[in-house]
Amino acid sequence: MSTPNANRSTPTGPDGIPRSASPSSASHVLLASSGGRDSLGALARLAQWRDQGCFARLSVVHIDHGLHPDALDWGEIAGEQARAHGCPFDVRRVTVRRASVGAGRGSTEAAAREARYRALDAALTEAASDDPEHPPVLVTAHHADDQAETILLALMRGSGGRGLSGMSARRSRGAFAHWRPFLETPREELEAVARASGLGWVDDPANDDPGFARNHLRHHVLPELRAFWPDAVGRMRTSAQRLTMEQGLLGELAAIDADQSLDGPTLDWSKATALPPHRQCNLLRQWLARLGCLPPPPERLGEWLAQLRTAAADRQPLLEWPGGQLRRYRDQIHWLPVLPEPTRPLDWPADQPCLRLEGEREICRRPTRGGVDEGTSLRHSTDEWRLRPVGGSERLRPVEGRPSLPIKQWFQDQGIPPWERPAAIGVEVGGQLAVVLAGEHWLVDMAFRPNPDEPAWVLTEVRESRTG
């Protein structure tokens, strides 16, 4: 039986994926297990690789969605499988927002997937914190038949090359990695490994529900394809591998066209205006994919790009789809997964060093001496503090001896887009506006700045990043 680190003499395996797709020998593998036969087969195979030293630790995480009356029993079965293979086991219960009437069962399925991966992200974070010497890697039991179903679903959705490439063997998941080591393993092979273990497994009736498109493909379409093309799954895998290579080339072209990093949520569009429309479209799609974002439909993206080419420089064309929003401000394209939460009035008690705000934000103050950072420090005061939104017509004096500055003008000078301005934080001290914070930019009124060696407060803001 092959191990994940076989064929080290070649830079890539038969699937074209670098061997670095496998975790290091120090890794802590966390298998997301449903307790089903695929998960059991994957667990048995992973336990063998662990014993061969391919990675250091193996744990099992089971997500209880609470959607089936037997969900507790399924967790017990998954736990028995884990213990039989000498693995720590963890059950995480999540709350799934069921689809509203008329929304379709697929909506509930999507909500369950979102809740499941949030719980798995939390498990990875905790594992990294508990054992920093063994970096965690998420593993799922997706196999070759799952890959074929994914490709067929993408085909029926009218997807392009990225969707038809199927699932990747390794992808980033925030600060961690998601590894799918069984994408070339047929379903029947994993099932044979599961049967050989002598353990029971979960049979989820949802896997036989004909109302789900994936189940229709699994039980009707793929058997028909195999009846005529016995190697239908292998053929689809070969096509997906070729498309993956082509997507890599398109990604390299996008990096050349962008002439900048594609890792941030803002893209300088000044040079891209000279590109032909199809390369502009490729640049945006590759950038969004790099951010882990579901891309917009090609037709809508093309229409939006046409608006960009004809809209006046001070206009802000908007493209909104389930993956977020695209907006232009000046020569920058901004991707917004969600709009920033507007600031709401909030008292800041003297005995509370930090305040939790809307939109995954927290603002903190700590005592210090003046002169540390005049941009973010305030003269020490026992007056009451309050946070509130700010209006563009309000004024602060940023420089001694000069006129006060309207907040609206400061927003423009700092290049703060209009949609971010309602989220700007105003800090009142003793009923007077002392500070305005917008994004990474701070404006402190001269009347509140500390003198050198004078007791002062230093303000900081923390924003939690979102993982996809």
C-alpha cells in the first residue's frame, strides 16, 4: 500500500500535484469524520501512515449538525472508530440555520457546510495553540468518485476551468492547510479498507435522498457513464488535472498583468485599464480565487467591467453577488465580503480597557507617557469616554496654528472609500470629539494631544480576520 510521501524521486506525482501537498513528519493531522464508511476507510489508511512516521499525530473531529434524530448515535460510532485506531476524539455540536420555506434543501446543506467548517477552523486553531510543535492539518475523506461528482456538478452549473478542475489535493484554510489525500482513490477501495477494519459505520439516509443533485449523479448518472466508459472517473480526473495546469498558467498571466501582489482585498487598477477585456476578466477572477472567494458569474463580471470603462472617475460601479461585492474607488478595486458595520454610540467605562464593537472589531486603551505616538495617543483624563459615529461636517484641528479640518475632507485626503466612512469611530472625551479612527488612519485633535512625559492613553484597534 502506497504512503503519502511515495515517489520522492520526482518533483510531482501522477496527478501533477507537488509532493509538498503531503504534510510534514511533524504535522498533526485532524480527520473530519462523519463516521461513515468513507471516513472509516480514510481513518484506517491515515492510521497506517501515522504508524509509518509520515506525520506525528492523528486526531478525529466529528461535527454534530443536529439535523438528524440519530445524530448523537453517529457521534458515538465515530468515537468508537477513533478509539479503535488509537486517536484522540472530539465532538463539536453546531447550530445550522435551516432553509426557509421555498428556499430548497440545498440551502440547508450549504448552511450545514458553513457551520461545519467554522467548527473545524476552531478545532485547528485550538490544536495549534495546545501543541505549537505539531502544526495541524485538516484532512477530509474526499475520494475519486467525489471528485467526479464535483466535476459533473460544476459542468451542470456552467462553470469555467476553475470549477471543472474539481477539488484540489491541498488548499490553504486561513493559517492552516486542508489536505485531501484520497482524491485518486476510488470509493470502493476506501470501502474495502473500512470493511476490513471490522468496525461499524454510519449510513446517513441523506446520501440516498434523490432530491439532492449530487445523489442523483452518484446513483444514476455515474453508473450509466461507467456502463459505457468503465474508466469514466479516471477520464474526468485526467481532464481536471489538465485544467488545473491551465488554471496555473492563467494565474501566472494574472500576476504579470497585475504587476502587484494578489493577496490583499484591494487591487490597483490603474495599469489594468489598458488590458483587453478578457485579460481584465481573468485578472479579477484569479485575484478573487486567490482570496478564496466564490467568483461572480462571467456575464455579470463582463457587464461590470464594461461599466468601469465608461463610468466617470468619481463614480463607484457596484457588482454584488453571493461571494461579496466589487467596488471601485479612485484607481482601486475593492473586494468586500461584507459591508463594514456602522459605528453605534457606546459608553466606554473607565474600568474597561477594551470595548468590543460590531463587525469583529475591538478598540483598546492603555496608560503610558506622552510622546509615544502622537497619532494614536491622548492626554490622560478622568472625563467620561464615549464612542460614536462621526459626521462629515464635524471638524478637528490636526495641526497647531492651522484651521480646523472637516472630517469629510480628511476622509478624502486619506483615500477612505465612502462605504467605510459610516464605520469610522469617533472618540468623545468629556463630551468633546477628540479622535476619529477610520481603517488604519487616526486623526487626533490638538487639544487632546499629550505633552512630552505627560500621562497619556495609547489607543489601538484590533480586527479579527475572516477565514473562508
